[in-house]
Amino acid sequence: MRSIFLLFFLISCAHSPKPKLSSAEAIRKIKIEGRGQARLNNAGQETTLSFESLFKGTQAWLLVLEVPFRGEEVIEVDFYHQKITSSFKLSHDPQFDQALSQLLRFMKSIRTLQCDEAFCDFEGERFFFIHQEGSFLIKKSFSKNKNIFIKSSRLTNTFFSKTELFLVSKDQGEKESKADFSLELIWSDVNN
């Protein structure tokens, strides 16, 4: 009889839900610097490649991609000029360049900001936090029908971590949103 109670206790402990991370804890776990494998989906064309990313001081974020049969390509998000320099054509919308630049500046500064559990104000703009099962999103609207997101998955201490950047637009009368651009980063140096 004791063994049945012990077995029931062990099973109930194993299936207890993990506590939900606060927005501040989840933000600290979002990774945007390091190296790993990437999947870039741009204008319907998907490419898988290796990458390394880093901040260039306070002026830019660099994403160095190792493209098969082409060599190294660099995407630079310039914070000062709010533009993206790349041989890849990422977007036809200059507002996207500004929104991505501001989102990455926000990510670099987030640890020093005082934020609410559901949102944070930065440079006169509001960034919203969305908790989902196993992931955490930061949303920034930059026009009436366009949003840019950064999403972090597997926030617990697993071997791999994933960060996604994506642009979503919604056409007039359209109920479903579509990703115009997405960059999925699978980090191989999670503990660094």
C-alpha cells in the first residue's frame, strides 16, 4: 500500500506544470548573439545556412551567413540610420528596416528598462509581450496592417534554443496573417 502512495506521489510530481516565466525572466533568455544554423524565408524562397550574429558596439547588429555555393554574406542592421544593408533583398518596405532596427535596439537595451508584465515603452514606441505555450513573443506594430515579432522558444534549460524574427502583414479583409519574411535562428552555443 505504501508503494502505491509513493508511486502516486512520484507520478504527480513528474506531471506538475512548470511555473510560467515572468516577462522579465523570459526576455533575459531570448538569445540574439551567437552562432548556429538558420532558415531564411524571404519572398517565398527558403534557404538553410550557418550563421554568426553579434552587436557592433551600440551602432549595429551583424548577422554573418554562410550561404552554400556563394560564401559569406553579411546582413547589417544599422541603428543610427535605421536601415538594413545586405546583398539579400529582405523587404521592399523602408518601414520594415526602421522597425527591425528599433526592435533590435530594444533587445540590446531591455535589461536596463523598467517594463510592465504585458508591454514596455522604448523610444516613444510600445512593445507588447505575448506568452504562449513554450514560447515568448515581443510584438511591435509599425503600420496599420504590419507587425514585426521576435519569438523565443524552448526557454527552459534545453540543449537547443531558437529565436525567430518575422514580419507579418494582413491585407484588407484578410482574417489570416501571413509571414512576408522570417528568419529562424537555432543556436548551437546556448550556454555561451
